[in-house]
Amino acid sequence: MHPEAPDAGAIRRLAALAQQGDLGTYARQIQRLGGCENPVRMEGHRIDVHATTGEIVREITDHNLPAGQLLIRCNNRRATRCATCAETYRKDTFHLVTAGLSGGKGIGPAVAGHPRVFATFTAPSFGPVHNRPTAGRCRCGRTHPDDDPALGAPLYPDRYDYDSAVLWNAHAGALWARFATYLRQQLAARAGLTRTALRDCLKVSYAKVAEYQRRGAVHFHAVIRLDGPDGPEDAPPAWATAELLSDSIRAATRLTETPGPLLDGRAHVFRFGAQIDIRPIRSADFTGTADLTSRAVAAYIAKYATKGAETAGTLDRRVRNPVTDLIGTDVTDHARRLILTCWRLGALPELDDLRLRKWAHMLGFRGHFSTKSRAYSVTLGALRQERADHNEAEARERAAAAGHPLPDPDTVLVLSHWRFAGTGMTEAESWLATARRSAPDTEGEPT
């Protein structure tokens, strides 16, 4: 499929670059974005100086770049904002979760034998909503198709507890932190140990992702694993089983609560919903139907790591003005009321710390979508650095083959100054990006 022809201004720009012999360089600069749809534009310069002699071995300025600016990937995790960068984030999350289940990326394969479960933690009810029960019809009397926009909307909007729904999202991260504490407490109680003694023989590791239900409430999917005291390379004691872990999770969920604000004489307290699903994770090649495989869990978590609250019918960008920003959008009536509730509650001085107006487009949730405990596995930063090192090595090989070897990073001092100049692509750049979409994925220009 060929891209549509650019407009007249873009054609003139491309023709001028072709006459100057710069069109190929321009195309390569766009290609290095690897398909990013909304790159960050930077102005400034970079100078590579030999650390011993003081000789300038390379100089890059924005004016010398074909685009007139440095273009770097946006690295946005949301698929609605940049599908290409979100796909990179999804793959990194998949490898991160997989490493903690099956080994790899510096984690030994023995971790696959540790007890681990996949658990889903839901939000409580804030009022009846249109749904698809496993048996029977929705309470409205209808059987909704899976793509029905009414799903998740309140049956009685004027009686729906919008304040609690927004505040639940705002406190979900704190509730998870308390759950992690209670989980260790319950594990210690079942093992007949103090929590201090538990730390000497057992470590709890996890990786989790937040997902929005259609009603706009956050819930968590989590891989929870038991290790020995030294982490994934250390086997846990024999009594630390998946069954013990599952029982401890259920007990900790029932006990966990976090206090909320006092509003209009009502003291809010937040707990997880009554529905909790816990399933053991077996090996990657397990073919049964009752339990989950490592790869299936990793793929599931990675999929939701690139989504946001827009799956609940809201926006994928911040709300600056709730009146003008919601006009002409596809925001559902339910999500609109949640956003306006965030805006109203965000004006209260006693709720300043929740920053509800800043996170109104997230329906009050301000936490990270995917998080992990320190010892679970490799970090996203390490995966990005590994990819950057690989791309740098390939760039050096290409430069050496072309007779223009890059300076040795161990003997060169880099002096750079770049400032933000905007985002997005020109018409000519968008055309080149579409025309070369099948080109190999590489990193952006050096910064």
C-alpha cells in the first residue's frame, strides 16, 4: 500500500532537499525514529571533544540536521498516542514479566519453580451498572452485546456514588501498598513466624498492571511470587507453596483498607471489592485448562500496560478546561460525570494532595500503570539500555564499514545542550515515515 501524495508545500520541501543531495539523509533521520508517530523536536547542539588533546572530533547542530531540529522518539506508552512506541513498551513489559516467571534477562531459570499466582483485585460497587452476567440478563432486563456502549454505565446515574468512585481510583495505589504489608503479615502468621523472622527466610515479589473496568474503576492484575530471602536466585522454603500464597492473599485482601477523606460528614474508607480471582501459574508449556501458563500471563499484563482510562470512555490527555475540552469528544456521559466530579472535588483544599484536577482524564487514578517490586526481575530501564547499546554497536559497525568510524566513547567528552522545540512531524516528514515504514527499527540521533 503506497502512502498518499504529500501536499504542495511538502513536495517543494522534498524537491529542494533532493536538488541539494540531502533527501537521503533526511529520510534516514526520519527512519531512525523507528516509526514514532509524534516525535519530540529539540534545538541545540552536541560537541564531542577528545578528552586528552581537546580536539573537536564531531559536532552536531540542529541547523545541520535535515529536519532543522533533532527528532527523538516520544516513548509514549499509550497505544492511542503512538502505536509504535507503545508496542516497544508492550514488548519490554512482556520480557520483564516473563523474566520473573521463566528466567532470562539476568534471571536464572530456577525461578520457574518458585510458587507464583496470577491474582485480580477489583473495586467495590458504587452502584448497579449495565453488565453481562455469566448467567441471566442484566438487571435492566436486556442481554447486552459485548460492544454495547451502555456496558459499565450506571442503571441509575443520579444515585451512583461518583464521589466514592473517583476517590477509590485516587486511593487505589495506597490500598495496594497496604495490601502488600498485610500479605507479608498473613504469610508470617500461617508459617508460625514473626514478620522479622519471615524476612530471613522468604521474600515476596510481584509485578502488576492497572486496568480500567468499563465503569471507570481501576482494578489490578498481579503476578505474585515467593522467593528465598536473596530473591529470584534463591529457592523459598518447602512450606512456602502456591496454596499457602493463595490463602494468604485472600486473607490479606479481606483485611486491607485505607482511610479516605471526611466529606460532608461522611468518613470514606476504601477496600477492595468482594470479587478476587487467584490462579496458580504453571510452566510456559503447561497445556491444561485450569491454570495459566507463564507466557499467557506475561502477554495479558503487557497488553494492558499500553492502555489507559480511554478504555472507559474518557480522554487520553489531560483536561485543561472541563467545559471546552469535552466539547466534540467521544467521552461517554458516565466518564464525563466522573471527570466533572474530579474537577469539583479537586477544588477542595483538603484534597489538594490527590491532585484530582491534574488527573481528571484518568478519573482520579494517578499511579503508574505497570509496577513491580525491586527483586521481581529486570527493570524497564535495563531493557532500554540493552537496546540502546545494541543499536549503538550496529551504528558503529555501519560507520566503520562506510569508512567513517565513530569516536571511541571511552576517550571522548560529550558536551551537549538541547531544548524542547515542539512535537510532531511536518507533512513531508509524515510522508517519508509512511513511505519507509517497513525500514528496520533503530534509535534516534545521538543526544
